[in-house]
Amino acid sequence: MEKVQANISTESLTNLKAFGQKDLEEFVQSLGQPAYRGRQIFKWLYEKDARTFEEMTDLPKDFREELRGQAYIERIEPQHLDTSQDQTVKALLPLSTGRKIETVLIPDIDERGDARRLTVCVSSQVGCAMGCRFCATGLMGFQQNLTPGEITDQVRIMEDLAQERYDMAITNIVFMGMGEPLLNFDNVSTAIDILTHEDGFGLSPRRITVSTVGLARRIKKLAVEQPRVNLAVSLHAPTDAQRSAIMPVNQSTSTDLTALREAIEFYTAETGRSVTYEYCLFKGVNDSHEDAQNLADVVSWAPSKVNIIMYNPVEGLNFERTPEAQLHTFLETLVERGVTVTVRRSRGDDIDAACGQLAVKDEA
Ligand code: SF4
């Protein structure tokens, strides 16, 4: 069980939502119970969203009593919800440490006002150590990793909201909120197991996307340990010199474009899946005709598609949004080169919920 870092309260109780199913089995066995009791608890916690041991009616009464003395069920609740003009919702969620995270629900609404798709953008860390120059979360620095329960609670909260507002379940989960998910690998992987387990949230792994800044070794680990989820790589620049200037992670030879290429080739060979590249356009930085040509070369390494993101300026950072005319020229070049490309428009930028804007201001 040592792979999951449990939150221990001041009374030394064990946080059961720091655990996946196997860890729960080991935990109950350490209390002298059969492993299947751990599976029962798993179902109560994640499928039935139990908040107390009293609700776990198929556990013996004396075991429930013992659990009360040994463990607790952590649950995060929204402190504040903001809804943007385009119906994107940002939730501010305080953690037990007093730090806060943000989670975003992004509805894709059709002409009649019905939701076609409901995507939850979850955070995996408080702040982020990667320090990308254009990102508000990067400005916070790294503060803490989230436990599996803190990750899955974000989904639960947005699932409840989706049911309330749209009478519909969430359809997609993207690890694109605060933090670099592959730097909190074990907890993110356990959260994915919980989200996709039939006794957990029962979601299809095809609906889950893990987005990374491009940590080569951990992309390979993901390919081996979670081959069924989608991979998105934040590329944002097509040459080492340009990428290193805006993304410090690229400055190491273990995570530069050469290392990334090798990792992507491994990923596609291992999983048989294509990769999505995120490419945020910054005016005068990475949006020239030559940049588009270089980008087409980079993404031809392996089966892929490119998501072009229109930047939402962050206060205090010196990046601007690329004008529409330049966007069109850039897209034309990519399409001529046979690149599969889509454009992601700003969502929720009036409530600072868009890509790169997540940062808990009163914590920073
Ligand atoms: S863009 Fe992602 S990886 Fe880079 S600093 Fe922001 S949260 Fe971290």
C-alpha cells in the first residue's frame, strides 16, 4: 500500500479514499478481515458515494464500529461555483490541507440548447512544478499532489451538477486542470482505475484523456500501465529552441523533442493508439508559416491529430492571442501538409476557467 500516499488526520486515522481497490483489500486484511470486505467498501465509496460507515449495511456492525476507530472517508465539497456566459462552470474546492483546487465542467451545447457532450477538466495537483511561461497554474509553483479520492471527488461533484443542470451524465474526463498528471502518476493511475472500474464510476477509458507536458519516461509508463486511456501532449512549439524558451521542461535532454519522439513512438507501438498534440498559438512566438511547416514535421512522427488552442491571456504574463487571419494561414499550411487539425475555441474565459488560466488567486 506504500505506493499511495494517504492523508493521515491528526488522530492518525487512515483516509480510505487515498486507496484503490487492491489497497482497500490489503487494508481490511491488516485488520484481520477477508479481502472481499475491501471490495465491498470500494463499491460503497465510489459507486454508491457513501459518506459514512453506517451506510455500508452489508458490513458486519462490529467491523463498521472498528472502521470508525481506524479510518475516515474524506469528501471534498465545492466552496464556490462560477458559471460563464457559455455555461462553462468552474468549481473552487478546498482540500483538508486548506489549499484549494479548481475543476471545470465544459458543456458542448447544440442549437436547441441541449448538451451534446459534458466534459470535466480535473486537476491532479495543487499548483504545478513545470513552470510553463504562459500558464497561470505554473506561476503558483508546486504545492501538493492530490489523492485518488480528491481526483474522483471532482468528477463526482461535476457529475451531480451535470445531472442537476442537464439531466445527463458526464461524457468525458480530461486531466488538463491544475498540475502535471504524470508527476502524480500513482494517484492518477489509481483514480483512473476507480473511474473505469465497474464497481467504481464505470466509465469507459476511451472517454478519459491524460494530458502531459511531455515527460518521456512517464509516457512510456502510461503506455504500459494505462494503455486504454487517451494521451494528449502539450507541444506548443515545434523546435527545441522555441519550446525550451516557453516550456522549461524541454531544456533537459531526457524531455526534449528527441526524447519525446522516442516516447511517442513507443506509446503508439505499445498501445496502437494515436496521440493528440495540444498547440496553443501565441502571437509572434509560434504562429508563423515556418512554425506550421515545422509542426507538420513533428506530428508526422506517429499517427496523431493536432488541437490548436486559441490562447486566453493571463494577467501578468507577456503572451498575446494570435489574430484570426494568422490562425487561418497557419491552419491552411497544416491541412496542405495532411495534418488532421481542429481548433479549440476559448471556453469559460470570462470566469478564468479556460486553458492555462486555472490558479487559485487567494492561494498564490
Ligand atoms: S501548462 Fe500544465 S504543465 Fe505547464 S505549468 Fe501549466 S499546469 Fe503545469
